[in-house]
Amino acid sequence: MIDENGERVGMHQAGEMCIKGPNVMSGYFNKDNSNDFTRDGYFRTGDIVSMDEKGYFTLLDRKKDMILVSGFNVFPNEIESVMLDCDGIVDCAVIGIPDENQGEAVKIYIVPADNNVTKEVIKEFALENLTGYKCPRHIEFVSELPKSNVGKVLRQKLREQHMSNNPQTL
């Protein structure tokens, strides 16, 4: 596991999982693979994980989905799992959006159970249950989230939707 600078990280620290072995591919066909491998030949999986003292890995998120808020790494899966405990939230998804002051800001899409869930309720719950920089600064209510055939939220679609609705942030 390595950090953004390619340095190894310790136990219980988040880092990108890198793997190497005879059963691991040596590269993508007809593609520059220099960013897909470490200097010493390990394949960069794009998965952000942490390892415990027994050697077990916990998948935290995908590197491409990680949000960088004022220099802090924020993992959408963590925020989503906390926010799903808020009464009245049926489903939610988190993305990072451009922010001129922080680099990126946390935006949450909420599928509410009813009209009793308000932005104020969401903000209060987040402040009580998340570290300040992880709290969503932007909240949007939706009737459904875009999902793949297997039910995985398509965060890329949400990012594209946000950018098309907010061209000034490009």
C-alpha cells in the first residue's frame, strides 16, 4: 500500500493497493502503462485500502472517487455509510465537486423517504457524526440515483450531471 507520493503506508493507514506476481498482468495492450505501475513493477489497482495487524485488508474506496478537501482525503463510502443511518434517508451518494477555497467540496445526493428530511436535518446529522471537513457542503435531493446493472451507484454520472448543471465550475 502506498500514498500519493509512492511511499509505503503503515497499518491502519489508507493507501493504494499495489500487487505483483506471475498471475498479474504486465500492462494494458497498446497503452502507455507508466502510470499503472510503480517504479518497482507493482500494478496500481486504484483501490484505497487499510491493513490491520493480522494482515486483513479493508476496502475503503476507489482512488478515482476520493475527494481532496483542503489537503485531507475524504472517502465517499465512509460518508455514505454514516449518512444512511440518518432517519428518512433511503439512499445517498457522495461526490467531490470543485471548490475555489478547498480544492474540492463534498456534495451528497439524497433519496428521501418523505418530505420530513430537510437540508437542515442532513447538516445537523452530519455535524454530529462526521469530522467537519467530511460534512457535505452541498445537498441535493433526487428521486433516484443512477446505478449499474448490479446496483452500484454510478458516481461518474453524478459528476457529469453536476458539471452540466454548473458549467461555471469547470
